Amino acid sequence: MANLQSVPKEPESGETPDTAATGTLPIWQWLVGAVLVVALGSWLVWLSAYVQRMFIEEEIRGACQRVMPDTVQRCVDTVVIQRGGARR
């Protein structure tokens, strides 16, 4: 019986399709990822500022309701102005 050896098959072209695309694809992935991170981060900062402002306004409104039940809105406006924030 003859001894048989397997011969590895050589690639037909010098480059494989995977290495050709990896030179430019990660740059676009990084750019898209960076844009998404900046967009998500800025949205989260806006959301946290909005929620914080709503909680503070709710606390002010509750305190004004306890102290001055007849003029709540006037009290809220005065406290907001005194704290340095514009309500509207």
C-alpha cells in the first residue's frame, strides 16, 4: 500500500476578504460609536437636569402649600427667583 499525504490547499488570491475590509471598517465603527456615546451622554445629562428640576419644584410647591396655602403660585415664583433660577 502506498502512503498518502494530504496537501494543504493554497488560497487562490494573495488577500483574504477579511483582511481587506478591516483596514477601514474599525475607523467607521469608532466614529459611529463615538457619536452614539456623545448623543446618549448628552441626553442622559439633559434628563437628569430635567428630573432634578422637577423634584426641586415639587418640593418648593409642597413647602409653599404648607406655609402659604392661599398664594401658592406666588410663593413658588418668589422662591425660584430668589434661588436664581428662571421658572418660565
